[in-house]
Amino acid sequence: MKELVFAGFGGQGVLTAGLIISQIALYKGYNATWMPAYGAAMRGGTANCTVKYGEGMIYNPGQQEPDLLLAMNTPSLKKFAEIVKPGGTILVNADMVEASELSIREDVNIVPVHCNILADKANNPKGANIVMIGAISKLMGDFDHETGVAGMNDMFRKKGKNKFEAQNAAAFEAGYYAV
């Protein structure tokens, strides 16, 4: 069973990123849960979610000891870094977290990714979260590139939001190959 926590400000797409990873897991045939939490203000307030997936039964969808934390900003890094299991991974938005903050823990793998810059280069300026989905897919090792893109596109198709399929695939790929 894998556990991931996605955290950032409202508007950074952390809830959507978690939902997409849970949908990719379902697309692959795993069981998955997605549990969102956000502050009173959607845009600009705090937002986080917990995703769990795997082959077995998921008995508790809440935050326990994540294998991976996606921290899209410094406050999220500081708030959630301590709950990541030893040997886990903290994926950091290097465009919003200073390099001096990256020594927060010695017993985890900290991976900085310039997701805003990569999203711009992929012609998807609102796709920083999609870049990080690609990075997460590669780091976790549970979804190959093709499964990740297909699962993500399948979710957007079901929601009737598939007009950005090419840009989302490019953003996913940028993150996948950035780590």
C-alpha cells in the first residue's frame, strides 16, 4: 500500500493532482482512496489531500505515514515534512521553495523540481501540478509513462475536460523525465 500527501495553496491544483493520481491507480487496477482537506478560502488558502493506493484493501484513508509528500510551497513543506516515513520522498516545487529549506530532513529523499518553469516550457502554464504528477509517477515506480498519461486523460475525458489533452500529456512528460 502506498500513501501520498499533496499540499499547497488553493489554486495550485494539489487536490486535482491527488485526484488524478488516484484515478491513474484505478485505471491500472489498484484500489485507491482520495481524501481532500482545504481551508475556508479555496484560492490562496491551504489545501491538501491524502491518496492511498495498492492491491489490497485500504482500511484507513487518512494521513498516517506517507511514502511521498508533494510540497508546492514552503508552508506546506514545513507543515507536512515530519510525517513522511523515514526513507520516503519529499517532492518540492523548486519555483516556490528556497533551496535553503531543502535540508529540512536527513532521512528522506528530497527532490526539487522547477514545475512552474517546466509547465511553461510544455506550453501549459497552469499545468505545474500535472508536471508533478509525471514526477510522482516516475518516483513511485508504480506507473509507467504510458499508463500515467492514459489514466490522466481517461479521467479528464470522463469529466468532459479533454480539450487540453496534448498540453497535459506534455506537462506530464516534462515532470516524468525531470526526475
